[in-house]
Amino acid sequence: MVDFSFTEEEEVFRRTLRELLSEILAPRSREIDRSCRIPGDVIKALAENGILLLTIKPEYGGQGASWVMGTIATEEIARADPSVATAVFHLVEASWGKIVERYAKPELAKEVLSRAARGEGFVGICSTEPQSGSDVAGFRTLAKKEGDHWILNGEKTYISGIVEAKEVDGGYVTLVKTKPEAGSRGISLFWLPINAPGIETGLFDDMGRCGISTGWIRLNNVKLPEDHLIGRVNEGFEIAMEGFNRARVFVSAGCTGSAMAMFDYTREYVKSRVVFGRSLASFEGIQFPLVDYYARIEAARLVMYKAAWMVDQFDQGNATLRDVGMWAAMAKLLAPEIAVDALKEFMKATGAYGYTKDTPLEMALRGVLSYYVGAEGGQNIMRLILGRFLFGSEHLPYKQK
């Protein structure tokens, strides 16, 4: 018999976290969106309660929690801050912090992760380039070995947490080419301290998830020691794909958490709003679309938690990276699209009121859109990944003549 239930520990964790976030985060969500930053006391509270980097092992400052538990945390954070800014802060650190834990030198990992878990550091991902997003193999940023150091040159863009990282001397798991002629087999990963000499940064003015910054990084002869290499030289591509798969599960949780919170908000509104002598919820034209989207969000959650479970199976040696990749791609394909469509329907149900900033609906839509248009891999990239699994690489559209 298939068991779809959460463990008692997971249920208690969700209830306790929801109660905590209702006090420390939910009342600040509009402030976070308008001020374009997550207050330091909120980050401190998350750290003190063991939420930041909770999937990292205890000796590095985490809780050693499962990926399912991390998914619950992401979903609850997004419920409390439906703009998903705080969820992005959490999921970027948790996903790529896990890569640092698993593949970086132990001394570096302990230093970087323990600070981030205390809310005194930052761990992010530095992948996208101006001419290449999902085409990781097409990157141009280079690292060359010179003596016992590496010299990095290139440019990265649409990087989350630039301001946050600079303020606390944080850094990024960074993808570079170390053997350009080898394509994806010539990619390596490095830990890149954001305040290292030779780094120039700038910011974008995003339409949503405004509480966490987004910007670009230029690397001009940035010198990194050998111990900042993550994994082995020229073997970074598969490690990076593991990181993206992990992150896609949490991204999906951010989308479903925000969407489900906004369903609850809309449901209460249409139940209390009276028109033509009856509740707005009693009209089929209002009620039925909301029912449909509730069911779709729940369907996305089922796939998402299956993907989270698959990550845990991978960590235990019971599943392959391919297994994780397939379920993570399905979760990332479904959750943002369903969430965006659901939020549009919720705004329609609330009418002109839903178009104002007196409701959280518009900031939820602006935030979730970031994952609909491409962050952590565009939607059609998810379709390509699934197409490769289902039909074989020889049938991929971009390989046809």
C-alpha cells in the first residue's frame, strides 16, 4: 500500500513552523516587498530557530533534516511571505549549501556553512551568463590554473542575493569553464567569495520577489586558492545538475506555498463578500474555478513531495541522479505554471480589490512569475529534460537537422 502521509515529526514541524512564521514573518511580508529587503531580525529569528540551512548536517550548523522536511519549510515560508522573497533566500542557501557540504573541502564547508546557518553569511548560486542561461555548456567564464591558484575571468548575471551576500562576506557556488573545448565535460565549480578582489557587481530592478536582490557579477582576474575548488576539475557539470535538481524541488514548494496561501485568502474573501443578496462564493462562476485550481495545486504538491522523497532516496543511495532529475523537472514544470494561473484566477474572483496592493495577491503573482519565466531553468527546459528521459536524446528537438 502506498503511504501518502507525513510522519508525526513532519506534521509537528509544519504546525510549529507555521505558528512561528505567523508571528515573525507573515506580518512583515508587505514591508519586505515594499522596502526591498528582508529585515535582519527576521533572518536572525529564522537562524535561531534552526530554519536556515536546516538540511545541512549538524557539525556544519544545520539540523540534518531530510529534503522532505526542507520542502515543508520552503512551502511554509512562502505561505507566510507569498511574494516568495524569503522563500528564495531560504531555498538558494539550503540547496547550494548542500552542494558545498557534499563536495567542498571540509574546512571550507564548515567555515562557509556554519556562518550562513547563523544568519551571518550567505550561500548562493552563480551560473547564468549574459549569453547563456539554461545552456550551461555554452558558458564563457574561464578559470585558468596559475601555480597554486586559479584565475577567473567572465561575467554572470541574474544572480540572487548580491546585496545580501556583500553585506555578510558571503559567496557563491560558481560554474566556470576549465577546459573550454570539452563542453559540459570541461566545467568546474568554485567557491567565489563575493568581496574578493577583482569582482564588480551591479543590480537589476526586478518586478517581484523584491525582498531579495538580483544582480550581475564581473570577474576580472579574480584569484582563488586551490581549496576553493568544489569537487574535481572538469567534473562540475553533474554536481551542478544535482544542485539544480535539489533547488527545483524547493522552487516548486515556494510556488505551491504562495498559491495555497492565496487560495485561503481568496476563499475567505468570496465567502464574506455579499452581492445580489448572496455570498460571492455561492456563484458557480466563482466557486468552480477556485475548486479546479485547488485541485491542481494539490496535484502539483503531490509531484513535488514525490520529488523531495526521491532526493532523500538519492542521498541514501537508493535512487539515481536521473530519478531525481525526472521528478524535479516534473515538479518545476507543474508548480510555477499552475501557481501563476491560479493566482490570476484568484485576482479575478476578488475583482477590482484584487488588483490593489491592499491584498497580497499581486505581490504573490509578481513573485511566482520569476519561476514561471525561467529561474532555476525555464519551463521549456523542463520539457526538454523530460523529453530526453521519455523519448531518448536522439529525439530532442535541438538535435534535429
